[in-house]
Amino acid sequence: MIVAEDGDRQTQLLRGALDMCLLALLAKEPAHGYDLVRRVEAAGFEAVGYGTVYPLLTRMRRLGLVADELQPSPSGPPRKVYALTDAGTARLDAWRRQWRRFADIVDATLTDQDTSRASGDAGTDPPRS
């Protein structure tokens, strides 16, 4: 079943990149959880819900990558608003560099280009048989 395999692949890719995407969205503007879920959906990740985002926010807070602050709500109780910490900004910058290298290698491999150039390796091409 191609559809199931595509869904599984998408889930695996998302699992490896969602925390990086959340940090990137928070780097643009702090947000409360509900708004962050909507921004993730607007970015094109339809299958991401509260049960995925909130545990990630909690983990990133424990790691010191985001901080939360209670802010008044226009209706109802105060809401937690999440923002990047300095450590979160540094981690996002490192992840962006790592992602670019990784994506370049994958792109080069999928398009049958020389992956040593994509990864930034210098040297000679491997011998051909």
C-alpha cells in the first residue's frame, strides 16, 4: 500500500523535524500553545495536534530551549506564552546548519549528484570501475 507507506514516511520525517520547526515558529513570534498548533497547521503539517505540540513544549522547556510566561487572556484564565531562550536560539541556529547539510546530501543523492560536493567535502572524486 503506497498511501500507508507515504504516511509512515511523513510521520518519521515529521518526528525528526517537528521540534526544530516549533523553535523556528517561536523565533518569529512567541505564542501560546493553541496559536502554535494553528501556526504548525498553517505551515502545512495537518496531522500535528495538541497531543503532540504540548509535550514537545514541555520537553523543550525542561531543556531550557523555551520559557513560558503567564499572560492575561482576553477571555478566560491567563495563558502560557512560550518564547525562545538564548539557548533555544543557539540550538535552532545549530539545527538549521545541520538541516541544510543533511538536506543538501539527500537532495544530491536523490538527484544523482556528487554527494561529496553537497556535504562540503573537498578532495578528488572516487575512482570509477
